[in-house]
Amino acid sequence: MDTFEQSRNSWIKKDNRKHISERHKDMYEDILDDRRSSSDFRWATRTREDIPVYCFNKSRSSADIKKDVLKSKRVQYILEKLSQESGTSVAELTNQAAVILDEMAHNINMVSIRSFAFFLVKVFKQLFSHIYVNEDGVQQVRNQLKEYPVLLMPSHRSYIDFLLLSFIFFHYDLPLPAIAAAMDFTLLIDDLYEKYVFLEKLFSREFIFLPGNTKQDFEQALLVLAHTCGVVLQDEVVLIKPSTNKYTVFFSHMFEPFLMGYWVLCQHLLSMPQVGHGKLLAKPIQMLAKEAQMIAARLLREQLIKHPEILSLNLLNNGLIALYNMDALHKEKRGGNVYMSPNTVVLTKITENIAQQIEVPTVPVASINLDTKTVVVNAKL
């Protein structure tokens, strides 16, 4: 009786592999279970069967859909109204509308989709221990798709939601959703290059960069993205097509654990007590990394951050050395040990720059006891 009185979802809150190691939990199924024991290639290239079709669906090509939209009464009315208000000819406005439609249009290419599905499932197996899906809910969606248009509204600011939803729909042989993403990445090439230089300096201990090749590497990366990931280079401006935004989103998520780990490290360093004249306390490098690790563990337990990779002492030590190379830390030797103290001005700018690259949590003051000492984190966003 006690079992039935428990919350149906209570097991989800238990972050313990012993409690969530089975394929089925209540009405939930772990869709990664088969992927860990069978061929990902066969799964990605399988024949998708019994895909539900909307009852009023009219089979049309992407070009036909765009033509019908442009000729619709609503669009024609708006074009005529804008023409009267702006003095621009209807023909010119129609051309502008056609360009917008080209950006918005969804054109399914199953070869690309299957290739990306094969790639994505391997990433998800590294990122997540389990992906539990309510099978009854999936069946309800399957039934609704036959009778009504279905709108999916992700609840998270990041783009991982639409990648996850697309993965689930592909897994259950549902129609793949058309992703309505804005062209939210528009930067001058010079501004983008500054960000690239910053990240190269920050990741100098994580990746191998050839000295003096920064500009060449940046230009080569842009060309690769332009040829394979839908990045548009136009008049010294970098744009990303919404239809191919998933590729750049995926690459950005690869670097998020590093950036979040460095951000936690910076927050810890900025919270260190002052010893006079605005100078912050110096500590051994091993102690700084260990304290930052403890803070990361606390934030993970409180579910304020989600990347367990941040607990890596290698990552945190690399971050400390990179910050030292960027003049954000001072180094001194005491009794054969290396001590470091923060340069508040430089470190604050680096912290703010990292926060512009990723979505950082709003973290209240958190205290962690370390061998009778208390480390206080003041995360100010």
C-alpha cells in the first residue's frame, strides 16, 4: 500500500544509479537502454514505419508551400498595407517576404537527419545516464498528431530541448518537428574573432593551439562551419540559418562544461577574503582547485548546475593555469609551494565574459565547510 501512495515520480529525484538502473520505471522507459547494447548505425538507418499523418495534410513540396504562403490572402493584405505605409512597391516587399520564407522553410532531408541521429545518440549516451520517456504520453501525442496540428513548446532557454525532442520523435517513429528558431546569432566577424581569441586563451590548457596561428585557425573554422553547418558569411557579418542551427548548438554544448567549470572557479576566486589594500588572500594552487571542486559538488547537489565534469581536478587546475597566463592570478613561492592570489579587476572581466558565452545560474551565497574552514561563494550576476 505504501508503494502506491508514493509519488509516481519520486524515484526520478533520487540521483542514485541503484534506483534508476532498470529500463522501465512505472510508465517511463529509458530510451538509451537499447542504444547501449545494440547498433546505433542500424537504429539510425532503420525504416521508420507507422508514422502518423495529419488527417488534413496536403502533400506539397517545400517550394509549393512557400508559393502558397506568399499568395495567401493574409500575406497579400499585409504586403499591400506595408506598401501604402512605406511607399515601397508590392513587388519589392514580396521579394523581401520570399527571403524571409526561405529562412523559415523546413525541408526534410532524411540522409542528413539519419547522419545527425547517429552522431547525436552517441553524444547523449555520454551526457546522460538515462533518458526516461512516458510511453503513455508518447501514445497520446501519436493520436493527437492524426487529428490536430501539434505545437511543442520547450521550457528551457537553451537549445538542448529541441534536440532532445527531435531525438525522441525520431526514436518513436513520429513526424519530425519543424524547429522555429530565430536567427539569434548575428555578429560582425571582428567581434566574433575577439571572442575566439578569448576562448583560445581560456582553453590553452585544454586543447592544443599552434602559436601564431590564431587568425588562420579562426578563418579556417569559419570556412568549415560555412560549408557544413549553415553559417553564412556576408558583408563581414556572420549569420546562422535557423534550419541548421542545431549543428552550431551541438558544438556550443560541447564546450559548456568547460566554461561552467571555469565560471565556478572564477566565482570562488572572487569570493576569497581580502588581506589588506584590496588584495585577496593567496592560497596554494592545489587548495584552490580542491575548494572549487567542493563548491561545484555543492552546486550539483542543489541542481543549480548540471555538468558533473566540473568536478574534475584536471579541469580546475587547467583553469587556474590559464587564468594565471591571462594575468588574472598572481603567483608566488612560499616554502617550496606555489601560492596564487586573484587580480580582481582582470578576473572580474573574465568572469563577465564567460557569463556572456553560456547561461549561468543565479546562485545565492553558498557556504561549504573544508577542514573547519568555510569557503563562501558570492555569485553575483
